[in-house]
Amino acid sequence: MHITMIAVGSRGDVQPLVALGMSLQKIGYRIRFAGPPPFQDFIQEKGLEFKPFGTDLKEFFDLDVGIDWIEKCDNPVNMYLGYAKTVLPFLRQELDACLAACQNTDAIIHGIFVPACPHIAEALDVPIFSALLQPRQRTQSHPSCFMPPHIQLGGLYNWGSHVLIEQLYWQPLRSEVNRWRKEVLGLKPWPLLGQSPDYPAFAAYSPSVLPKPKDWPSTYHVPGFWFLENEQSWQPPSDLLDFLDAGKPPIYIGFGSMVSRHPEKMTEIIVEALELTQQRGIIMRGWTGLGPKNTSDRIFVTDPLPHHWLFPKVAAVVYHGGAGTTASALRAGVPLVVIPFGTDQPFWGAHLHKLGVAAPPISYKKLTVEILTKAIAKVTTDDNIKTRARHLGEQIRAEDGIGETVKLIDRYLQSKPKPTLAAA
């Protein structure tokens, strides 16, 4: 049976689905992975068929419009309006490209921000599954992960916040998607408020971190994180090994695919906070270009490294709160400092602090030497945070998120579920 998997975004958005695809292929499914062109080599090296789909997110973030979006995406309305403004001129092209990627497939597995997938599954009459790295289903248990996490107004607000986010996503795309449904797929248009998918979904995070709410449907699963198998061929640089051996475990600082207009200022804050706390640091340059021009024996600057190898060797992880890095840091069992930029990052930052494994989250817009120094000192001296992080890491390492997901998908496919949709 042939499965088409589709994901867009950064490495943190793509890699977990690649890991799932590899495991599905091991039990006999043929996997075609449609993803951004920069990941072609990475995906093909894992033995999966590759189909270019989506844009190079780094190219977008290198533009002023990309940085503008980052600066506004801590507000959900601005985030979705900015997304729509960026996508709309190319939406028809993206819908057609997604349809081309799904030809001659027997099932579809898709990540977020791929609006064509439920419509294509309906037209092709094939099973479809959502693969999500954050909670996206309506619930009264917590607000949408894209809403400001400090607003806590109870169950009705929580439920309504999910509906709001759904409409912020759907309404700007509605006219073009419905036109495409009619002209290309030969389907009736969706109603004004859209339709709620009623097909299986997998939230790829640990139930030890965020349990499944009681009001979620039985088709929505929380099987655990999806980790990529260790890359045996990768060898750490000798100078990094020498740095790790030269002193106590360092602090990791990296913001992944996030960008900033002022990387030099952020670097100055990081370096001074490390000095004030007497900590060594490993700074990952990332897309924002962090790192001092003149390093010292207390700071090591690097390009991206496998998190599964590095994180167990550090004293704490200071990062942006992205779902992929969150998974690796939690599995390592080390304390966290989350500096969210936007999207779902504030949600994870607030939730990890609530779990007692992280310092209070710090908006990158409010980052100062004093605040970062206090947060690093907190997570490196508070035994309660260290203990909770270690225990949570043990729980996550005992889970088999991919194994459970593969079993569920295989069971669904054997029964051949078809996509069903309910009025929103």
C-alpha cells in the first residue's frame, strides 16, 4: 500500500514525520514524502521517495516580510492574517501541487498548514490522517495552543478559542479553496464556517507531558513523541568533544529556525548572562545567526547538531519552545528555559513551567541580561526542577510513540476508514 506524507515548515516540523514514515516503510508500506525542497537529501537518505512541495522557509525568513511575520506571530490574529497574506497569492498553485503529490496513493498523512489534504482525500476516496506536533482538537481543558496562554477563563472560553483559530485559518482561504473544489475536484463547496474533520489524528507528543483531554473523540490519539532513530554514521566534531571534556556540562542556547533583526544584541545578552552565572555555553547559530565573533574557552559556537546526542550532555537547554526541540530536550531530562517567539511556543513555555521542568517563559521581545541570568540561575540550582525534569525524561524514554502510532495507522488502514466531515 502506498502512503503519501506531506509536511511543510522547518526541520522541527518535518523530521518527526520522516521518522514515522521510516517506521511505516519498515513494516511494508511504500512512503512518498512531499516536503520543502531543502529537505530532499535528508528525506532521500532515509530511504523515502521525495516529492518537492511547499516553500523554503529560510528564504522567507531571510526577507523583511518573514521577519515582520515573526515579530507579530505572538498574536494569533496577526499570525493567521500574516499567513493568509503570504499564502493567498500562491494558494491555487499550492493546492494543485498537493494534488499532484497525492496521485496514485492509497492514503494520506498530513501535518499542519496543508489545507488541500482533506479535500483531496475526499475526491480520491482514500483514508486520511492528521499528524500534529501540538494539540489542535477542540477541548474545554485548555485554550488553543495559538492563544495567549496567560488568559485562563474556563471551559467555554477554551472551546471558543479553538473555534476562533479554526476560523482565522479557514475564512481567508475559503473562496479560493471552494473554487478549486468545484473546478478541479468536482466537489461541492464547503459551507461558510467550513467543516470539522472527523478522521483519525495523532498528536505526536507524550501523554506524560500533556494527557489526552476527556472530551476529545476516540479517533484523536496521543501516542507519544516521534523521534528519529540515532544516526550511527554521524560523528561529533573533535573540538566539540574537547570542549565538553574541558569542564562542567555547559548550557545549550539555540533558537532553531527563528530569526531576529538584532542577533548581535541577543548574543550580547546570552554571553553576559553566561558570564554572570559562571556557566559555559554551547551556542547554536541557527537561522538568526547567534554567536560572538570572538569565542572563548567558555563558549562554543556551532551549526545544528543532533539533539539526541547533545542534550543529555548539557546542564540545561535555553531555546525558543519549538515542538521538535521541546521533544528532544524533555527526553534528555534536563531543565529548560523557554524564550518563545510566537505560534505554539508560548503555549509550550507556559505548560512546561507549569509541569515544573522549566523556568517561567520569557518573551524574546522582553529578553534582558537580568531576566536571562535569573532564569539560568534558577534551572541550574533548583533541585526540584532538576528532579522533575529527570523523572519526566525517564517516562518519555520508556514510551514508544512511533511504535504505537504505526500500530494504530496499520489497524486503521486494514479496516480502510474513509474521510468523513461534519459541519463546523
